[in-house]
Amino acid sequence: SRNNRQGMPHRRDIQSEPLWKEWDRKADKAGLRNTIYSVRGDEYTGEWEANKKQGRGTQVWKGTGAMYEGDWRDGRRCGFGVYSVPLPNGAGYKKQYSGGWKADKRHGYGENWYGENEYYEGEFYADKRSGWGRMYYADGSVYEGEWLNDQRCGQGMLRLPNENRYEGEWRDDKKNGPGKFYNLSTGQIYEGVWKDDVAKCGAMSDFGREEAANPTQYPISEIKLADTQKVLEDAAETFCPEDD
């Protein structure tokens, strides 16, 4: 009847939304969640915000088995975190890096293990050793000084297992420029200029000869050059020019 037709709602008055919007809203991840699996099989357990990893969380990558535990921001590792790799035969994990992260890369102060007896502690920039740092090598040597793009660069000291040491300039991961080599075994010091780990010009003198374990038979005579420092400066300009 006419009255019944007037009482029925018009079709345009019914408010509804597509089902995909409802599903998307329900799938939006926020807060603390149980383990979420990606399409590649990676596992993440932790906090979310606006459908991105945000806060504290742990991720395990299926392809490598590696695990990260730490801070996240906008879906990427950022803040403090620990990256570990699996041991053989499923015997657990071995810590490889512990420290700062930014945009999914090692950044800031951290410690990185390269082997059982080889590790670095110091500054990272964009996933590379850059800034100040100390590197412990497997042979017992220790380098302490400046780094750039994963190479020793700037001022630094390399102490050898026998306690002899080099102090001076580095470039391209090698001794380059003015430096001093202390040979504590013989009680001598060499001061000069290096080019790609090779001493090019310098002067040798006694240093702690009385305490040396194996001093030379005769002491070194005093240098009679009028200006030893000028000779070394000229050598540095020749072998290690600034514009190289």
C-alpha cells in the first residue's frame, strides 16, 4: 500500500562501506603483537604502530636464520639493537654486532665481531667503521685511531703482538705520511715518512736502549743534519702529497 511504501527506507539512506576497507582496518597492526610472518617467511614479534614495526621487537630472517633484537622506527632497525647469526647444527646464536642503528644500518657506537678472536669497538657511519675505533686482530695486533669507510684513515696507533708499535698517519688502510715506529725489542725509534706501508725517508735513533731485550751492539750516532724536520717535511710532500 501507499502507507507501507512511505515507511520503507530509501536505498540511498543505507550507509555501508566496501568489505575491503573493513578487512584492511582489522589487519592494521598497532601495539604489541604476537609473531607475524611475512610472505618470505621472516618472523617478527614485537611492537607496531600504523602498520609498521615501531618500538621494541625481534626479527628472524628465514633465508639466513639471522636474528635482530632491539629498537625499530618506521619499519626499520633504528636505536639500539643486537644482530646475531645462527651457530652450525642449530646450536643457538652467536652475537655479531651490538650497538647503534639508523635506517637499517649500523650507526653510532657499536661492537662488531669478525671472528673468534677479531672484533671492533668504536664508531660506525652508514654501516661502515668511520670515526674513532679500536680493532683487535686475530694475530694479537691492536689498532686504535681514526677510520673512514671501513679503512684506517687519519691518526692512529698499531701495536704489534711483540709490543712494537707505529704511531702516525694512515690512508687507504696503510701507513701513509709522517709517523714513528718504536722498536722496543732493540731500543730504537724510527721517525720518518711512509708510503703504502713502506718507510721512504727517516731517521733512526736510540730509545730506551737500556731496557731493551735485544739492544744493538753499538748505540746509534747522533744525527748531524742542520734541519732534520725540514728533511722529513720535504719527504712527506714528495711521497704523500695532499692532493693524492
